[in-house]
Amino acid sequence: MFDLPFDFPPFEAGSVWLVGAGPGDPGLLSLLALHALRNADHVIHDALVDSRIVALARPGAVTEAMGKRGGQQSSSRQADITERLIELAKQGSRVLRLKGGDPFVFGRGPEEALALAAAHIPFRVVPGITAGIGGLAYAGIPVTSRDTNAAVAFVTGHGADGDIPDGFDWDALARGAPVLVFYMGLKHLERMVARLLAAGRKPAEPVAVVCDAATPRQKVVETTLADLAATVAVAGLVPPALLVVGEVVGLRSRLDWWRPE
Ligand code: SAH
């Protein structure tokens, strides 16, 4: 593929590789991810993975879409996916489980890896560029900058039970992290905003909504915390979308470098 001064690890028959595909742009794939695509027998990919990436699978590989679209996924479907991975590996296939962004960031990758470990299926994890960092970079928004924030929090807007997540302290989150990046944040938007405002975040604080980041459909809308729900409704914004709250949003006016090709 490339003339590289090192060897890739062999993709063993009967093993599963959990691979991150990045936020969208095929150029953001890692070399290991491309190696896996070129060697897998079965590619089981999330609906979020860009079709140009799936098309990089070796000719003859079987590709199957299984899994989430913008955070909507029932637990029974997740059980189907893990069962399928185990079944194919037991049949001696080289199985590539290809997930959007990074497989261990809000993506059920840990559940899949735990099921593989329990079934004694050898597996490897290939990290990917998560949407909350790389996707925002394509929108001209750095997640940290020296002048604005020394901390950032990544938060899911969608708990395991489908409701707004309650496993953490919203007041502490709002007070503790100057920049908040929400994945799957559109569903419970109004309640999340209410919690942040109740915890002292300013209504005028800048927010960006970034849809389909790093894809030809990328759309970015800037608003404020107080106007967020109305802006999303009026602009008709739909998943997959990231919400970023904080001063870094203001850097976008100077850093908006990317034009979808
Ligand atoms: N593992 C993934 C996240 C999976 S959860 C990662 O590391 O990026 C799915 C959520 O990720 C979506 O609802 C959305 O909030 C976010 N997301 C993933 N890809 C995105 C993209 N290209 N643009 C905007 N948001 C994206």
C-alpha cells in the first residue's frame, strides 16, 4: 500500500478488530485502520461510518451495516451485533468492527470488547479520531486553547437508559469545565440547557452545533445557551451533531479553515 519502514500486525483468522473510522473524512483513517480494511473478510460497520470509508474494504470482503444512527439504538440490537461478531470469528473470519470516531468514546466499543473477552475471542483495538476533537477541528473549533480553557469535558447527552444521563453531578460539571462538548445532545437539549443554566452557566455563553462534521454535509450553527433550543428547531438541525459550549466557539470566526470538498 505504502512503502513503510515497519510491518503491520497480522490480522489473524478468527479474531476481531474494533476500529475507529474517525469523524468522516476518509483521510483521517489511521494506517492500521486502512490495513484492517484491506485484510478483513467481514466488515461490520456503524451506520455513521462514511460510505467512502466502507468502500476501502478489500474486494471480496463482505460488508454489513449494523448499529447506531445518531445515538438511536436499542439494547437488543447491540446484543445482535456482539453475537454476530462472535459467530463470525468462531467461523474463522477476520472480522473488522468499524465504528464512527473512536471505538471507546461513547460508542459501545467497551461492551463489544467485553463480550469478545468473555467469549475468548482474540481482539485488537485501533483507536480513531473522535468526533468531539477532530470533527470540531474541521469546524474551526479547538477543544482547548491557552487563552480560553485549561480543561474540557466530553459528555453524552443520552444515558444508557435513553434518558438524560444522571450518573454525574451536573452542577459540578457546569462549574468545573469551561468547555463542554456534548455527543448525542439534541434529544434532551432543553433539559440539558436548563440544568446548565440552573448551575450558573451564563445564558449568553456561546454554543456551536456541528452536524455531520468532517463530511461534505458539514453544517455549523453558532448561537448562545439561551437561544440553543430555538436555533436547533428553526434551523432543523438533526443528528449526528455535536454541541460545544464555551469561549472556544469564539475562535471559529478566525479559524474556520475547512471547505467541504
Ligand atoms: N465513537 C464516536 C461517538 C459515537 S456516539 C466518536 O468517538 O466520535 C454518536 C454521536 O457522536 C453522534 O450522535 C454525534 O453526537 C457524534 N458524532 C459522531 N460523528 C459525528 C460527526 N461526523 N459530526 C457530528 N457529530 C458526530
